[in-house]
Amino acid sequence: MTSQQERSSPGHDERLTPWLIHDLPRIAWIVEYRRAELTREERQIVRDAITRMQRVLEHDAI
């Protein structure tokens, strides 16, 4: 994590802002709609983000 990400990340006692969670379906739609335009690097960024989010949710389910 970069120092910029650390500054903009919510603290341990802060909830994610509602717009962030509610934007995920819109972001997914954009990726679906514009998939042909994504570069290899952008596709990898999307894959990495998906993997990280799934890992966290699976960890919480235990």
C-alpha cells in the first residue's frame, strides 16, 4: 500500500462510505460494457481487486 492509499483509507473504527459499496455494481457494469477496451494491465488490476475482495469476504465467513 502506498502512502497515498494509507492517507485515503478508512481507519479501523470507520465504516466504508455507502457510496463506495453502492458503486461496486456500477463499476462491474462498466468493466463488462467496456471489456474490449481494457488493456492487459487494466484487466490484471480488475482481477487482483476481485481476488482481494473475495479473499476478505471468505475470511470473514469463517
